[in-house]
Amino acid sequence: GCLVRDADGTLVGLTNNHVSGACSYAPVGLPVLAPGVLDVSPMNPPPFTIGLHAVSLPMLVGDPSSVNHALNSDAALFQVVDAGKVSSMQRTSFDTPASVMDLTPGMQVQKVGRSTGLTGGAVLGELVGASGINYSAAQYGFSGSVYFEPLFIVHGHGDIFSEGGDSGSLVVHTDPQGVRHAVGLVVAGCADNSAPGGKRSIVLPLRPILNRFNVTLVTGHNC
């Protein structure tokens, strides 16, 4: 995801709820590891606690006719344990932008993800109406469909835009003046025969998430 600051100026991390918050089941204070548990191996650096789960936006399971899906957003914040061990850089590709733009159809975008690294794509359009995404948090015995609105579809340039493990990646757009803006978070993907690589990516708009958490993007940190 990215680094943000809350209203008190505290540095915190932003990612998907299903990444660090276990679909709202994770208790406050649960350690967030880097590398993640699935990436622990003799070839990777030893894991350390990068942060502690702090708060999630709601992910109410159920059909829109029975729950208020307008409350749903797959986003969470974690308290950064050591500010010296994190950076606002998106790997070595670019720094997290300071500004935010709204997603629009046709917008050219990029992201840096855990699985596929730096990729580019284009916003195909906005999904019409509430759309469901299937989730599971096996450690808590949870599985279910959560509906969101709005969601946007992104197709990659030449290949997939994102793959499993890229959830929470910050999506950015570079305007005609060469200024980069943050626009969304990768939240899911699914098969799509019309998309390069046979898979579409699903992206949540970033601005509503920042507003609901009352946080601002952090740029220039340990770059």
C-alpha cells in the first residue's frame, strides 16, 4: 500500500482490510510482518514486525438488499512500529505521490505490487451498481461475499495488471504535465478473456478511503 499520516501527524500504513485486517476479524495490535508469512523462506530476509493492526473500514457480508453496502470499503490502517524501517517509495520505481485524483474511464495507470512488480494499464470503466467480491479468512473460519460501490476495472498493457498477492497496491496516474497522482488501491482480480493475460484487476477509488480515515499521503519519507 502506502504510508499516510493521521490527524495527529502519526505515521501509519494503509493497505486492504483483507491484507492486514483479516476481513475485520484481526484484533487490534495484531503484528503485521514483512516479508509476509507466505513469503518466509531461506532465500528471503527474516521477517520482522513492520506494524500493528489498528483499524479497518467495514466489510459487511451480505446482499445489498440486506446490508448497507455503501459502508463497505476494503481498507485498513496499521501502526508503524519503526519509522526508520519504512519508506514512501514504491520499491525503486517512484515515490508515493502527495496528491490524489479520482479514477476515470480511459485513465492510464501504474502500480507496484508484491507479485508482479511495476505494471501499467488503463481504466476500462466503472462497474455498474454494487459488485460482490468473495473473501476468506481461514484462521477465523470466515468466508463470504462483500459488495462494494464504486469499483473500477483495469486492464494491463500487454499482460496482467495485477496478480494474487498484489492486493493493496497503490494505483497511480501521471498527468500530461508529468505529475503523478494517487488514484486507487488494487482490491481483487478475476478472469476476463478480453483482458491482456486473461485477467482483469479491480480497483477501489482512493479518495473516499483517505477521507473516511482522515489521513493524508506521505511522500519523501526515507527515499
